[in-house]
Amino acid sequence: MIEVLDVKTALQDGSTQGQSPDFGDVRAEFRALLSSCGIYDLSGRARIALTGGDRSRWLNGMISNNVRDLAPGQGVYSFLLNAQGRIQGDLHAFNRGESLLVDTERGQRDKIWELFDHYIIADDVEMTDVSDTIAAIGVTGPESRSVLERAGISVPELAYMQFAELQWQNIAITILRAGEEIKESWQIWVAPEHVNTLWDSLVKAGAKPTGSSALNLFRISRGLPQFGQDIRDRDLPQETGQARALNFSKGCYLGQEIVERIRSRGAVHRQFTAFTVEGPLPELGDKIQADGKEVGEITSSAILPLPGGDRAAALGYLRREATDKELTTGSSRLNIS
């Protein structure tokens, strides 16, 4: 029996909070992302269009990556910092030709909108919330390209974070090759009235519907931090290990002085780290110990249902001087992955 999701109905259900709903078998959903092909709803993300003659220059001065030199059809992952260099949000920015599209989690929308609005002073920049005009489906796994092609989508050769406009069954779609942190991962953007047709076609082509619980397991298995969970508004960019969010040759931007100062000094005191766990699974906020001293904290943890057997894993921050020490949290031992 083919599972069919009414994506528009799911988004109207406040319990999803903009996340992809679960489908009843988290283990199977996780393994699809890992070894075949999983699809998931991204329509609940927030999207802000920036127009006006100053949009590229202005946004380049706001975020940590380079959008000034971004070619049409290209995107970047970036942080939004405050003047003290602390991370206030993360986002993707895409050059769509006549506009820049900022894509972020729904929970970050209001803060990012307010920060943007605060810094648009005499600039020719206009913001428009276009979240309700774009639906999106994520497609991830080693068989994802084959699934897309069986669904009738001709997948062009794209670099990471590059996208192309296509026609599929007389429907305009945008296909994006997602970031290199996850191999064989794509997004398909489409008008909301066509998203169910697209979803059903992908399922019939062999994709497994996957929800937010499986996606969180997959994220932890890949060692990827999530803003609000692993990245907080007190954290510095270099602490997160996300070099893909930074560009050191782009010139001035909000918080750039602190980022450059850290680079010139060579290191930060702590680093985002992935662990395997021997013993009980730690919880959010549990402290990491070495030689009787506190050397870090846990930010995410999960039991991963891997093909070779379940494995306990965790993410968190660890002081650099403790990387070669025996690490514990509670009664559990931690090993750096």
C-alpha cells in the first residue's frame, strides 16, 4: 500500500510546528535515508524574498557568507550574528536572479525578520514573506537520483547548493542539490497546489515517506548541529565546526570583527564534537567530565538503528585540551567519533 500525505493538510495541523510528520516506523524511515531514499516535507520552512537594487550588498553585510558574488542559480549556508559575533540564527540564501531568497526554520522567522528590518535604513531593500507560495520536498539517500528519474524528473548535473528551473508534467519546479554535508540529497520546490501530485509521484517511484523523528536521527548520525538545539545564541561560529557558513574574504559584515579575531588567534577553546556512547544515553545539558573536571556538555543524543545494530550517539561541545582524555558523562563513557 502506498503512503500518501496531504501536505497542505499537514501544514495546517499546529502539532507539526512546521516539521515533517512521522509515518509510524521511525526505524524504517531512518534506514531509508541511510541506504535507499527517503522523502520529507519542507513546506513548513520560512522563506523571505529580498528585492531592490541594494539587496546583494545589504545582505552581504548582514550574514557570514558571501552573497555579493553569488551567481544566479547558486546558494550558500550562512550564520546571522550579532555585533559580539554570537550566532543569532542560521539560514540558506539563494540568488534567484531578480531576488534573493532567504530560507530558514519556521521558529527562526520572526527573529531574523526583526533583525533584517532593524538594519534596513536607507537601503533599497524590500522584504516579502513568501513562505506560503513555495512548497518543498526533500529527497535524500543513495537511491535518490534514481527515484527522481523514475518519477520523470530529469536530474541535471548540479554542484552543491546549485539549483535549476525545470518543467515536470507541465508543472514548474525548482531542483536544488543540497549541501555537501549530506551526499545525494536534493530539494524540489513547487507551487503549493502541486505538492501533493509531486509527493505521490515520488512515493510511487520508490521513495519512503519520512518524518521529523527519523530526520533528527539522520542529522545526529551525520554529526550536524541544529540551531536552537546544538547551536545557541551564545555560541561563536568557529565553535560549531561549520566552516561552510563562513567566508573570510568577503569584507565587513555584522559580527565580522570577532570572527576575524578568532581566526587570527588560531583556535577557539571548545569545538562541536560527535561521540559514540558506552552506557546509558545522556540527555540534553549533561556535562562531560575528564580527570574530574567539567570539559563540555551534551546537546543532542539518540539511539541510532543502524544496519549492524543499534548504537548510542551524542553531539556536544568539548574543550580542545580534552580531546585526548578519557571522557565520561554520568555513568557513560564517550568516544570521539
